[in-house]
Amino acid sequence: MLYLASAMNNQLLSVLGKAIRQVREDRQISQDQLATKAELDRSYVSSIENGKRNVSIQNLAKIAHSLGVSLTELVQLAEDRL
């Protein structure tokens, strides 16, 4: 059961990261620009986009705001990928 929960968590992180990358690239914003605007480190943004970090709701809100989308839109985009 623990393995299943871990696999699901990894999938969630992956689709969320891909959704963030998609919106960022659609807006032609670099990772560095996004990180600066969201007041986050570029390597942290990269690790989120690669599904390697479990991002806090506060940082997710910063990213969404910096991308010009609502937190709801960003999460919905990720959910649509599941």
C-alpha cells in the first residue's frame, strides 16, 4: 500500500511540474524569469517542473501568480493530465 501511495504522489508531482512548464513555455518565460518573479531559486523551479520537489501551497501560489494564472487554473491543468 505504501508503494502505491508513493507512486501516486510521484505521478502528481510529475503532472503538476509538466503543467507549470507548459504554462511557462506558452508565455515564453524562462525558468530564470519565473524564479525571479516568484522570488524562488531557479534550481528549485527546475526541480518542481521535473517532478522532484513537493511544492508548498504558498510557493505554488507564487508560481501561479507569476505566470498570470489562478492557482485553481494551474491545479486544474495538472488534474486534466491525470
